[in-house]
Amino acid sequence: MPIKSYLAHPQDGKKAELHAALTNLSHCEVIPAENEDLLIVVTDTNDISEDKNLKEQIESIASLKLLAMVSGFDTPKSN
Amino acid sequence: MYTSLTNRRSFIKKMAIMSAMTAAATMFPGIIFADEQERDLPNGGDLDWKKGPCRFCGVGCGVLIGVDKGKAVAVKGDPNSSVNKGLLCVKGYHQIMCIQAEDRLTHALVKKNGKYVQTPISEALDIVANKMKETMDTHGKDSVAMYTSGQSTIPEGYVASKLMKGAIGTNNLDCNARLCMASAVTGFLTSFGADEPMGCYEDIDHADYFITWGNNMAEMHPVLFSRMLEQKNRRGAKIIDFATRTTRSSMASNKSILFEPQTDLAVANAICYEIINNGWVNKSFVENHVNFNKGLTDMGYGLEDNYAFEDKPTPIDFEAYKDFLEDYTPEKVSKYSGVSVKDIKYLAEI
């Protein structure tokens, strides 16, 4: 049951657009920085396949410049 | 104490957020996230904090380990450490996971009848000492060796050196750093004449430009990188990331220049071409401190098994070096390196 955190860098001037696009995705929590063009993305999925699909969806967002993974955990599904 | 999976999963999720915030803070000092996002993050609790060194890389950060009932449960940067000044990177913050890892060796194992058997440490050490003594008595002091770790602390390295060189009397002391640093030593000796990385922390405080040449410092050495970012923010020093791919270092830099793999030496030559042809050479420095040697420009794949390196450097003079660089004009190099002529000239102008 993967939990991963990423730093998402938006294309120039596209932070709000990227925030909105990420917020629309399920299993995806977004924490935008208040004073920098950077967002933290935390994904919480049920299995590796779902995790992979979600990452592909995030990477296909046009307003995303770079997605850099910071940490990844594999933990049992919650009760 | 029982921890429900819900709580555990929630805790891990918060750890993931903390890791990302830490990584972001080392790239963008002073970065702020909304307060409500930090609410409910785990706090330090009533822990006993012990000093220690971080062993993940060569930067040498000081850490404080939070101990609860004799068990290490938390890590934070030591604010009194002159190296990291309280900062830590993601690797440092996750050290507890290594200490508590299920597959970590926590007791001595001695192979008996083909199987590893748990053995008291004093007994295991006696076996090692007796075997070493037996071997030395039969074959001499150079018949034994100690292979240690690049992650050893300075005191541990000192003790190992005292034991092997001082007490036993052999130079057979080595560590895994040989595998990564041996090539660097050769490079330092042939390029700078001394086996030490050039520069020090104080240089960072005075530099106007930093070029991270094939070096993703934001992820590999974030605490050291934070010193450069501090100078960028405080004095307007410039960071140029020169690499084969876009990384967090590229994002934190003033300028990112990408090159095709295995072409950066040609770019270096093109930079030299520009410097010489624009009359920017420090002639006094070159005359007093630089030797020019020519070798093969294509030596094949030197890392293959049983490779016989036959190339011998031939001394040349500055004029011959200048002629050699005619093959490395910015226009020629740009075609295969992927670096624009404008960017090569920009690097040369620094």
C-alpha cells in the first residue's frame, strides 16, 4: 500500500493551474508552498498498479515542469 | 504498545509530508507552507537527546538522537554543529529506520559447522583475536588486514589505525572508500598535484558563481547545497546547474544547462577555447602552475576486464594546447553536446 511524497515544480506562472489539476486527482494530497513556486504532493494508493497509474496521471499534467520523489513507504492498508 | 494500522498509516503519511517539507526547505530556505498543513505532525515528545554524527555522506552533519526507554526513536539536526547548523536532509532524518530495520544485524554470528550461530560478542571477539594472532605467528604481521567503512567516525578510524599500524605493525588497513575515492585521488593528484578536494566552506562564503557540474547536490548533499543557496539568497551569488538531466538542483539554480552524456569534456575544451581566444588567460598563473600534456583523445572503454592502458601523456607547450583546441570551437561542440553556443560562451565568460 504505497505512500509517497514528491516535490512538484510548476511551469513558469502555472502554479495555480497545477494545484487545481493535482487537487482533482483522487488518492492525491497537495500542499502548496505559500512563498515559492513549489507544491508537495502526497500519494496514498492501494497497490503498486494504482500507484503507477497515479504517477503517470500526475506526470501528464501540462503545467508540471518536474516531479521529484522525496520518500516512499510501503505499508499495510488501513482498517 | 498496540498501534492500529490506521494510526500507523496516518503516521507514515505525516512522515512523508515531513520528508518533502525538509527537502523543500533545503532547496528554498525560508519556504513556508500553510500552517494547517503542519497541524498534528508528530512532535518530539519527552525524549532524551544524545549527540552523534550522521554517517550517510561525507558532509559530516551533527545529529541529535531522541532516545525513549533506551531506544532511538527520533532524529534532528544539531543546532550547535558548525557543519549543518541544525539542518538535516531527508537521508539524515530517516536514520532511525535503519537502526530499527528488521534485517539489521544486532548480535554477533559465528559460523559453526557451516551455519551462523548467535554468539556473545566477547566470545566472537576472542575468536577473531586468537585467529589473527595464530595467523601472524605463522605468517607474519602482514598476513592480516582490516577492512573498515567509509562511514566510520574519525575516532573509529583513529582506533583502527592505532590497532593495525601502531599495535600490530602493518599497513594492511583499508576501507570501502577505496572503491569510490581511488579514482578521485588519481584525478586530484594529476589535476591539482595534491590528494584533497580543493576548496573549503569559507570559499563558499566568498564565491560569486557555483557550477554544479554533473552533481545533483540538492538531493545528494542537500546540507552543503544549502550553504550555496544561502549565498545565492544573501549576496546574489549565482548557481549554474550543468548536468545530463533536470533535477531538484536544476530547479534551485539560477540557470540549468543540459548536455548529452559523455560530451562534457568537449564542452570544457570549448570553454578553454573561448577563454584563450578572447585573451582572458591569466598568463602568470598558467606559466607558474600549469603543465600541458597530450594523450589519446579516444582511449576506448577503459573499464572493461583486463583492459591494458597503454597511452602515455606527452608534454606539450601552451601553443600546442591552443592548436589542439581548434577542434573544440563552441560551434563544433554545440552540435554534439546539445549545449548552445550562447551557453558555452556564457560559461567561458564567468
